[in-house]
Amino acid sequence: MRRGVAGYRWTGLFRKTVRYALVAAQSMVLGFSGVSQAQAEYPERLIKIVVPFAPGGPTDSVARLVSARLSEKLEQSVIVENRPGAGANIGISHVAKAEPDGYTFLFTTNVFTGNPAVYKRHFYDPVNDFVPMVDFGGSPNVIAAYPGTGFKTLDDLVRFAKENPGKVNYATPGVGSLSELGQALLDSKVGIELVPVPYNGGNPAALAAVTGEVQLVIANVASIMQLMRVGKLVPLAQTGPKRWPDLADVKTLEEYGIHGSTYVTYFSMLAPAGTPQPIVDLVSNGVLDLLKDPGLKQQLFQAGIDTDDGGGQDHLRARIAQELPMWADVAKQIGVSID
């Protein structure tokens, strides 16, 4: 038999018939997670990973890569269920209200930490409604220009924006998106004020910059890499803590001397609050085990995820704790608020 986390055998249904209280007491010693009396076997049926975006996007693609591998690992069906809408709030709040039985999980980006800052309606509580499981890592956003602007570096952009206040615009995938929040954070650091132009998604936003409808686009590196490779967009700077390997000649904001504005688009997996900790441990440790596979790591890198930047439950909890106040401060500063 194959062995999984903490040396336990991965059987078809992880048959463990001991009582939850006993297993919970033993888990610190044995490293295995069990289930409640009502769920003596786990997983005994299909598992859903909810993606709060439409099919075909980067988050959906990554979730499907992971779910296929996890299905093999657990020897149980694991599927992706797309629940887009309201800037990802519909899917996220659906998981917040789901039965915490280990059969519904959330796979999302850091829209999870950005949305509470910009939406007046409280769709979910990012701390109390969820249990962090896996931080898959992430990738930087890129500030990229329409070639006709003549911008070659971030310094070119900042200089022009200061000399021409209010005359530089950029495309975002939507009002209150992380692209808008991240650029507002940068604006505050360098003393400029770019004008956001919201579009209905990342692809329309990128197309607007390619055609010159707007001067800039702020987008995740993976989503516009090909456009930059063929010269349809000019990368000016990247927002991560280090240079993305495929953009080794493009400076980070820190390298431009702009401190305190670093951020990445990261991907994460969470469970509804109340999900038994033994199940959370079992699944999250199983996913972390999968992420050690070089083949999957390369696939995720091509999708825009540096898994070396990720980690387990504590890592994700710390990431969430860091981002929530950061985006709240930015949203308050720029006055963005969505009903």
C-alpha cells in the first residue's frame, strides 16, 4: 500500500473507525487526522473545490491541476466547481456557509483579502469563517505599457505622470481589484495619481492596453507574459519581492527604490470554519506533499505560481494577517467602496 502524510497508508476510503475524540487525542503523537463519529470514514464521497471565478481563467486552471493530483492521492473524486460573480464574493461566501465536513474547500487568490476592504456588504469574514490550509505561493503583477507611450522603465512613467497629472490611465480587471489597490499603493509612494479604467476581466483589460485604448495595464505576470514576449506590451516594473525568472531584466519596485509597495498574486486553499482539524491536516499535508513533485511544480510555474514562496497552514494564516490591514488602508486612502 502507498503511504501518505505522517506515514499512514492511503487506502481507498481511509477507513478509520475509532472515535473522533480518541483520534484527536492521538493525532499529536501519531500525526494522523481522523473524523467525527458521524464520519468514521474519510473521504467516502466526492470532494468539491470551489473556484470563485469563471472557467478558463488562471485560478480555474491551477485548481484543476491540483484537484486531478489530489484525486489520485486520496483515491476519491475531487472536482472543481466554479461559482463566479460579485468580484468572487459569491463563490467565497458559498464556501463560508458550506457544511464543514471536509467535502467543500475554497481555492482562490488574494482577492480573498482584498474584497473585505472594498465591498460595503460583508459577504464573509476572512478570519472567522475560514480555516487556512495551503498557501501555494504566487507571482508578481507587472506594470506594462502600450508601446506607443514610449515608456521603457518605471522612471519614464513616473516622470511623465508627475509632469502630466491626471493624464495617464491604466486598465484593471474590475473596480476595487487588486490591480487597482496595488497601483494606488504605488501611487502613494511616488507621488503620482494614475487613473484606473475598469474592465470586465483580465483579458479585456490586457487587450485595451495592447490596442492603445489605455496607456497601461497592471496584470499578473502569467496572464500577459506572451504579450510582453512578442512586444505588444512593454514591462516597466514587477511588484514581487524578487524578479520573476522569465522577466529577469525587469526591475522590482524595491530595486527602483520604492519601499513598502511589494505584493504578489497568491493562490490559496481554505476550508469552512468548523471543519475538523484532523481532516484539515490530512488534506493540507497531502497537498503539500503533492507540491514536492517537480512535474507539478513546473506546471504551476508556467501558470504563474512560484511554489517556493508558499507553505502550509501557518504560512497562509500569516499571509492573510499581513494583507488584510494593508488592503484596508489602501482602500480607505483612495476612497474605493462598492455597494
